[in-house]
Amino acid sequence: MDDGFETRPLIETQELAERLGQDDAIRILDATYFVPPSTRNAFAEYRQKHLPGALFFDIDRIAEPVTDLPHMLPDAALFESLMGEMGISNRHHVVVYDTHGIMSAPRVWWMFRVFGHDRVSVLNGGLLKWEREHRSLDSGLPDVQPEIFQARFNPALVKDWRDLQSNLAESAFQLLDLRSAGRFWGREPEPRQGLRSGHVPGSMNLAWNELLNPEDKTLLPIDALKTKFEQAGLRIDQPVACSCGSGITACMGAFGLYLLGNRDVAVYDGAWAEWGARADVPVETGQPLNA
């Protein structure tokens, strides 16, 4: 069935349901992540119910082990080793979902692309939509047969704090912050202790959840996505880096811009967890001009 299913970044629940049991090249991943200070246990909830055959992608475990920053990208060797253990090879089409509708799944979509695997899609509406449609669910842990996965790191999709610092003078790319407006403008405290409030000078703000339909937590239609980004001040056809609190919801911005055709979008992996903790980089606060 050559209908572009494997190459489209966003797929619908009906499409996936029709493939289940028919296509052994699909690997489904539950990438649910709960942002602090939530105490919900994503793995425990996965074990209780998940899409048929889905594996759990632990964002905190599949990460760089030697750092104080949360869930930073692992290196290519560790990523390919862990994906192989999970039974994922380069021939597989990876479908990622989460329990929020869409929130943390784009992080895993981005990670696979960082490591050279473009056969990856996000399930629109995630577990919420799947359950609303009364589709089948599994519990427990599926059996896994190891595979061989080869990772090829793509540095163009990743920014670090030095890139952002240089960009303050060079303006080589736009910086979009996907945190809430209150956190961006420094009116709300950061959920992680020890961080300054505010934003990187010159950055723009668009809260990640504004990219979703509030009723069903599916992604907004393309035209509405475009309007949201433009209202934030972004030039959609120009280079962009996306940031957030810890590198999770930044990938919502990268995903939305990818759907709009922008292939020059990176993610600042350290995010505010890094920038807000550093004393040697500038931070802006205050009110927006139209407040």
C-alpha cells in the first residue's frame, strides 16, 4: 500500500487502525511524559493500557546519562543500541503517540529525525482520540525481539546555548519559545527550582497548547497553524529554533513548522532548564507591548 502513510508526519487514528495486524513494518511507541510537578507515572499508566503492540519510549531513560539537565539527547551510539533493544530497525515505520492528545510525542518524532530516521509519524489525538473511538487496547508488556538500528546524527536539527548566545548578535535564526506567556514574560515562576524567570532576548512566544484544538486535543488544521505562528511574529519560511522548559514542548513547534513546509527548524535541547540556570547569559522579562 503505497499511499504515503510511511512518509507523512501526522497520521489519523483510522489510518493506523486499518494497518494494525496488516503491516509488520510498523512500530508503535507510547511517548507519554508528565511535566513536573506532576507525580503521574507514565510507565505505570502505559502498563495499564496502551495501543495494541505499543512499546513504551521512556524520554528520561533514552537520554544522555551524564548531565544535570533533564532528558538531553543521548549520543548516536546509545540511541541506536536502545532502539535495537526495543525491536526497532531502520526498516520500521515508527508511529508515536501520547496520552495528552499531542504533547510529548513530537519530542520522539524529532529524536528519530535527529538520528537519521525519517520514517516516523505522530498519531493525531493520541490515546485520547483512540479511546474516544472505542478502539482496542492492550495492557502489560509486549514481547520484543531485538533488531539492529543504525543512527546517523543530524546536527542541523539541534541547537545549544552557545548557538543562542551567538545568535543574539548574528540573528541567523528566529527563536520561538513554546512555554506559557506567563513564564515567558516572567510573571509566573518556573516549575523547576533555581531558574530565573523570563526569556532569551529577541525570542518570540507561542504556548504549545495553542497549536491544539481545545475540544479534542488534535492538531489544528494547517491554515490555523499558519495563523498561530504568524500571529506570534514568526516568518514561517525562515530558519527557526524552538525552545521551551526542558526540550519537550519545543518539539511541538518544530513539528507544526515541519507540517507547514519549513525544513530549517532546530530545537534548543537544553531549553530554559539550561538557559535559565546560567548566570552568564542575558534574560528579559516584562510585559508584551500589546498587554
